[in-house]
Amino acid sequence: MLSSGRNGTLYIGVTSNLPRRIAQHKAGQVEGFSKRHGVKRLVWYEPHETMESAIIREKKMKKWNRAWKIRQIMRDNPEWKDLTAEIR
């Protein structure tokens, strides 16, 4: 999950290369929602063994209401710090 800041706009996506995708978001290379809303901070992520399981999880999480998404972030990253350094 990416965020524009603490309690800011949230974005959920899936990728096979998280470090590269985060770098693209930070550089403004990803057109669309995340670029329009300045969503660049990695605040939560979940590795998966297969792309299929990652896509299934992404689709479920996109249906979550905002409070559930925030609760997930707060459980694992209560300071909403940028987790990018953890994935490199």
C-alpha cells in the first residue's frame, strides 16, 4: 500500500518487482491515480509466493473500506514511515 502521507490518500497495487515499482512511483513515472494524488510512500506490503495469490489478495484489499486499510497499516507500521529502505 502506498500513501501520500499519514492518513493520506491510499493506493493498492501488485507487482513482481517492488523496488523497481516504488522507484517508478517516486519518480512520477506511473501515470494515473497515484501520480495525480502524490501517492509515493510505501507504508505496507505483503510478499507472496505466486503472482496469482498476490492478485487475489490485491482484489480483496481493494474492496476493503478505508478504515480496514488504515487498521492494517497501523498494526504493522503505526508511524506510517516509508518502508522503501526495507525492500532494497
